[in-house]
Amino acid sequence: MRIDASGLIVTPGLIDLHVHVYPGVSHFGIDADVHALAQGVTTVLDAGSSGADTFEGFRRYVINVSATRIFALLNISSLGMISPRVGELEDIRYADVEKAIEVIENNRDVIQGVKVRLSKSIVGKNGIKPLLLAKRVSEALKMPIMVHIGNTPMPLTDILAELRKGDILTHCFHGLEHGILDEQGFVLDEVKEAVKKGVNLDVGHGRGSFSFDVAKKALSQGVSPSTISSDLHRYNIFGPVYSLATTISKFLHLGLSLEETLAKVTSVPAKLLGIDERLGCLKKGSIADVSIFKLRSGSFYFEDTMGKIVKARRLLEPMAVIKCGRVYASKIKLSW
């Protein structure tokens, strides 16, 4: 088989470090093959859609049967993210440390760490306690935590004080209460220190967690995300997120180079997941995951989650995706 990629961009298969792909159980869930693989993303990390009580179904009915390669973070709440009406950590009894450790130990080939969401609507009156319980799991298993921030009941500095090298702070550019900027628009010293310590900043665009203004101010001060992720789920696939490629395009508009943005969705997340010898690269001996894109020029309008719309000049458009040597989607003519 031959693919003519003349004039196009050939990359390793993209890795989206924050999605929700447990349809039918999590209210956020979408079909990974439709919304990830068909859009040039060969590998995703589901960010806590399932907990210890719901992970078996996620593995059996989604992970094991999807064409998309799916890894997972286990929610510290044994429920996972089931209902939009009740926060999964409003009742702290669902934060079952022992059961989380058991499930992760039995699924280390798939589960990459622990997820905790700390917004007020999720933790209720429990404050920072869910993070401390998640930290007990991660320390016992020597795995990272991904922490969801935005409208938290505590300052970001309190959260950062608990994070260690390798942990992930997602929704890092949200425009809500307790963000990475102080009241004058400067990046908090504690954020800079956390980055120096090895805490990874992840975009996690989502429906309510990305501000062009916050991102622009942070980037101008030398604070850039380690990884660009979509937080793609059922409430944002038709806007403002659409796809990981669209999220990448927003960072091209913000001034990052094509090489920088692509590294943040290939080699960097592969290294964070410990799979950089197999994925996130195009070297000899690696798994044959390849994505092909066209960088379109024109006028494109992008929206953040604060209602701001910007006019951009470039859009990254998926043209073909190959996973494990098999073509799954292509707008390009193939020949044999």
C-alpha cells in the first residue's frame, strides 16, 4: 500500500491525554473510534470516567473492543463520573483507597494513575480530602495523580503543595476561580515552582476550562503546558472543542510552533505514559501509528470556554490515520 502525502504533515499517531470515552455509563462518554481515531488520534487516556466499582465494565465493553488504543486513570471515587446531578465525591465514602489499589494492581497494563476532580460541585464539603486520599493510592502504587482544577473550594497553592514530580494538573488555563494567575495577571510563583519540581501542566480544554486570555498571559511569561489535550466529551464535541486537532490549532494561533504543538500531543504524553519506546515516535521498531494532516490557511474562528472568539489563519485538518499499520480513515487516495 502507498499513500501520497506530498505537501502534508506526517506525524506519529496523536495521543490525547484527557478524554472521556465510557459511553452508556459515564454521562460524559463518547465513542473513541468516532471522535478520536477517525480524527487522527490513535491513543487516548480516559481521565477518570470509571472508578473501582465501574472499571471492569469499562475494560470489558469499551477498552477491549475499541480500535482506538485506550489507557485510563482510575477515579478516586469508586463510582467514576456517572451523574451530572450529584458530585462523585460529595459522599467521601466513595473514595475507597483499598479498593482503588486493588483494581489498579489488577489492571496495571491499562491503568496509568489516579484521577481526582476538585471543583466545589464535585467534592461538596469535603474540600481537599479527596486529593489526600488519591495521593495515598498514588504513593502506594508509585503512579501519578491527575488533578482537575477550576472553581475549587481551596486556593490552587494548597493543591500544588500536595503534588509531586510526575503528577498532572489538568485544566491549567481555565478562566475560573483559583487559577494559575494572580489578580494582576501574573503566573503564581507556586505554579512556576511546581513546574520546576516536575509537575506537568495539561490543557484539558473541555466545555468550561480553557481561556485564550489566561493561556496568552501564561505563555508570554514562559509558562507553557507540558501536554495539549482536548477533554473531549459529549457536551463539547460540537463546540467549542470539536477535536484534538482543533485544540492544537488554537495553540498555533497563540504563537506556539508546529513542532512544539505536535510534541505536546506525541512524544511528551508518550513519555508521561511510559510508552515512548513504542508510541509517540516514528523510529524504527516502534508501533506503526501514523497520522497525516493538512495545515490549511485561511480565516478560521475559534472559541474558548469563556465566550471569546478569535480569528485565526491556520487550521490543522486530519487527512489520514494509521494504527498498527492499518488504515482506519483516509481522505487521501491509496494505491497498491
